[in-house]
Amino acid sequence: MAVFVANESGTAVDETGLVTLARYVLDQMGVAPMAELSILLVDVTSMEQLHVRWMNEPGPTDVLAFPMDELEGTRMVAHPGDDDDPEPALLGDVVLCPEIAAAQAVTAGHSTEDELHLLCTHGVLHLLGYDHGEPEEEQAMFREQARLLAAWRASR
């Protein structure tokens, strides 16, 4: 899986760790190896502009996900028993704001790195079709997010 990172935030971030985590999540979720994902790290001003433009909501946010290709029909998600190789596909972009992650980390009582890992996992799950608009969806998404993060941390 190709995972690309562009850090335009002006904040030092463990980019290698984010790539490793994203690959782990994609692998655990059964995404085919030909999938591509981009992670963009931005400053608060840029995140606010994206949030207003694409979500029509004021102020900055911590993570945004922009899916590119539809999962259905692309054979991007591998299924047991499939004989054909999956087709390459661009999964999408996860946009993170390290400054907001740092503030949230203080409130949550963990490191900024842990918060960025949580947000990255959250964004990847959004790209894979998870949402939290309804209570049942939120429970499923956050349960999967917690499972993936715990397994990833245990594997390190």
C-alpha cells in the first residue's frame, strides 16, 4: 500500500509513524495492497478553510477525510476466494491538524502523537465508509477505531 505524507503544518510530526499506522489499519481492514492513501498535515488556518469550504461548518477541526474512488466495483477491498488481483485505486486523503491534536491531547491526557494516531485511524475509517452520524454508526466506528489502535500498539 502506498501512503504519502505532506507536512504543510509547520509542526514537526513523526511522519513515518503515521505511514506505518495507516498501512497497518488498511491491512487490518482488508484493503488491497494496490490502494493509495495521502495524509496531509496542515495548520489551523488551512484546516479552518477546508472545514468551512467542504463541511460548511465554522472553525477548524481535527481531521477531515476526502474519499476519492468508490470502494464498490474497484476490487480495492480484498475478499476471501477472489482469484483476480485487485485493481489499483486511490483511496483518498486524510487531513490532520497537529496544533488541534496537541490541544486535544492535553484534554485527553495523552501525547500529541497518540492523538494524531487516533485521528489518522479515524480518518482512514471514514475513507472506508465508516461514519458517526447516527448512534449505532458512532458505536461501530469508535469500537473499530479502538480495536485497531489497541492492536497496533500491541504489535509495536
